[in-house]
Amino acid sequence: MKIIITGGHGAIAGELLHHFKKEKKNKIFLISNKKQKNKNQKNFKAFYQDLSKPIKINLKADLVIHCASKHYFSDRKVDKKYLKKINLEMCKNLAKFCNKNKIKKLIFLSSIDVYGSPKRKKNIFSENSKLKPENWYAMSKLKSERIFLNKKNKFN
């Protein structure tokens, strides 16, 4: 399977890369906004791409796992409205990329923040729980989900 993972310098992307590299049949493409060294592995290649800009990489894949995101601890000096805008731009550009490259499946790592802050330890959330985004980050994740769920998209 050919897999694209975004957010190449993040912990989750690193764990996914480690997991998928074990299966030699997989070909993994890691996209990061920081330059990386390719370690000349047969089933792995790293790419530099700022996802807030139109994606110029031409890759064919079966699956995209979108882990990239700007959040409160990404850059404390930058305005939150700007970071929210960047998150939405990344998702719009990724949706266009997936449609253009005929990618059939996309997994988007959202955030539990879209359900609000749990008031008690017994709170359990599911995809059917009421949405209560309470901050800019949660709102950017919720709006990103809606970008990916748009019926115009050709991917699941």
C-alpha cells in the first residue's frame, strides 16, 4: 500500500511511520514542513512541503493520513487567528491534492477538543456526542472536518 503521512516531525506521524515501515510491501511518503534527510530506505521517502501553500508534490497513493496541524504550542508568538487560518488552508490544499491525484481514502486526525472540555472524569465521547468547540483550535479542527466531508471530494 502507498501511504502519505503529513506532519512528519510530529510524534503521531513518527509512530505511524515506524508502524507502517515494518511491512516491506508498504511505500510511505512522509510530508513535513521541515527539511528531512532521506535514509535511503526502499519503502520510505521524506518530502518538504508547506501544506498551507498549494501542494506541488506529485504522488500517487492509496491513503493519506493527515496529522499536520498548528496548535497552541506550535508557535506561541503567532496570533491564534492566523494559526486557525493556516490549519484550514492546509486542509483545503490537501483536499485539492487528494482529488487531483485520485487518492481514495483520507484519515484526518481531529481532536477531542471539538467536544468541549470534560467537566467530570466520567465523560465519555463518541462521534455521536454533541459538538462544543470552545476555542480556536477546536473550531479549526471542526471546520477542517467539514472541508474533508464535502460531497465534492472524491475520497472517503
